[in-house]
Amino acid sequence: MDPATATINQIPKEIPNHIAIIMDGNGRWAKARGLPRIAGHQKGAEALRSTIQACIDLKINYLTIYAFSSENWKRPSSEVSDLMALLQNYVKNEINEISTNKIKLNFIGERKRLDESVQTTLRDAEHKTKNNKRLTLTVALNYGGQQEILEAVKDLGHDMINGIIKPSDINEEIFKNYLQTSDIPEPDLLIRTSGEQRLSNFLLWQSAYTEFAFTPTLWPDFNRDCLESIIHEYQRRDRRYGGTG
């Protein structure tokens, strides 16, 4: 999908309430320029900053990004270390501006495998921004959708054994309360950059009726025009949720 010339004022219909993004293509961006992979991740951080500001301007209430999957540990240890350091520095350096812009930071994923210093940074950022309401930015870190569902099933089973809930009471809404995303709505639109067309274990339960958009743009090149173009295309769709429209 090529960026259109649309501007905010030309967007005629409802803006999606919640956008999720699989930020893909940092490594390929760097390789194409003869740069180390970390340079692609650093440029990707700039694209994220621009995208967050665009979401604020467009009055999008929720943005969820896939920062590091549970499968990304398979990458070279040096790249993993660089990614974790980049993330930690990004949060530390941006936290004051994030708070000033009334952004609420939320992290999902398994934290136990992360270094204690990283865990502390995440907790501090969540605490500092917990009362902000302009935009909820959820960062999926060491996250996997299948693992999230399995953990939810374990917790639900525990509550059933202890008589907290009856099997006959379980429905979609009850189950959603056991997910890490229980306090945010399901995404209206999920964007994946770099041309790949798969979910890669991201928000599997939550994306049951999400609209997907795949763009060949590599994440470091993603910008406001790309986002607005995709939103325009999303607004042309007829979301029927299994009905006839």
C-alpha cells in the first residue's frame, strides 16, 4: 500500500478507536543500507515516536505495538541485548514527554525473563503514567498470543477449582478478563509493515474481528502519511462482524 496524499481534515469517517502495529522490517532496512541491525531498530524508534504523535493528533485512544515477541529470543544474543538496551533507554529518555502528553504506558508479556533493571524501568513508567487518559500505549514485550491464552486458561482453571467461578458461567467476556489486555478494547485495525502477511503470535484472541492492513513499507520508513492512508482504506471497509451488513 503506497502512502496517499490524505490529510487529517480529509478523513471523513470514524477513526479506529484502537490500532495495533507489528513493527516489522528494521533489520532489512539496515541491511539495505549496509548498516548494523541496531541502526534499523534505532530508526524504528524514531518511526514509533512519529506514529505516537500522529495517533494523538488523530484522537486515537489506544495504540498497541509488538516490540519483542517470545520467539525473538532465538535471535543472536548481541541483538537481543541491543534491543533491550534500546527499549530501556527509550522509555527512560521519553518518559517525561510521554507523561506530559498524557499518555498511559502499559506493558504486556512475560516479564520474569527480563533483566531486573528492565522490569524496574517498566514498573516505574507504568506507575508514573497510570492516571493519563489521552492515549493508552500498550507495549507487547516478551509476548506471545498462544502463551497468553494458555496462562489465562490456567488462571481460569485455578478459579474453577477454588469455586470462584462455575464452568457454566464462562463466556467470551469472562474469559477476556483473564487476558493481559482485559482493561483495553479489542483492536479495530492491525497494521503489519514490511510486506509480511501473518500475525506472528500477536493478539490472537483479541483479533477475532480486527481489520488487517499489510503494507510493504519497512517500519523505519513508516510515517504519518502511511498511517493516514491505511486509515482511509480501513474506513472504506464494511465491518459486519458475521452479519450481512
